[in-house]
Amino acid sequence: MEMVQIPKADYEAIISAREELEDILAFDRAMVDRGDGLPHDFMLRLIKGENALRVFREWRGFSQSALSRASRVHRVQIADIEAGRANASVQTWKKLAEALDVEIGELV
């Protein structure tokens, strides 16, 4: 068996970081299990600036056509919003948010 020696302070920092990561992962799993949290990979997409409507649509498992049917918003309008070619009225955002079961503020 190979042995490695490191200063005690470094060892304690590694243990602390591991425990913190385990806590974060447990919290993320609990939020997803409750349906309240956005999975990590989807959250990273939002952080990187990807269109929120697309991220939430894909998270909920909707195609653009399925979201169109669920929200009563034309599919082309959804595609234009996701591509950044168009914006939407408050009423349209409300329909999309309701269909995706998210707050309007999460989409805009």
C-alpha cells in the first residue's frame, strides 16, 4: 500500500470540502425529488446564459409542439422566443409559465 503525507491543515481542508460537496449534492437530490429544484446540469445551462424558456421546456420534457399545445402559444412564437428573435407579452409569458409549472420570473 502506498502512503502519502500531507500537512494536517491540508487534510482537514480536503475533508471539509468533501463534506460540503456531499451536503450540496444531498440538497440538490432532495430538491429534485420534491420537484422544487432544477437539476444541476439544467442550472448550469441557465448560468451559462442559455435561453430560460428552452431550458425549462426541456427539463419538463416538452417539445416545442407539446408546449405549444399545453400553453396555447403558437409553436413558431416559442421557437422565436427561444432563438432570441422575438419577445413575448406578459400574457404569453404567463401561459408558458403555467404550462411549465414555473414562475414567470424564472423564464424572463
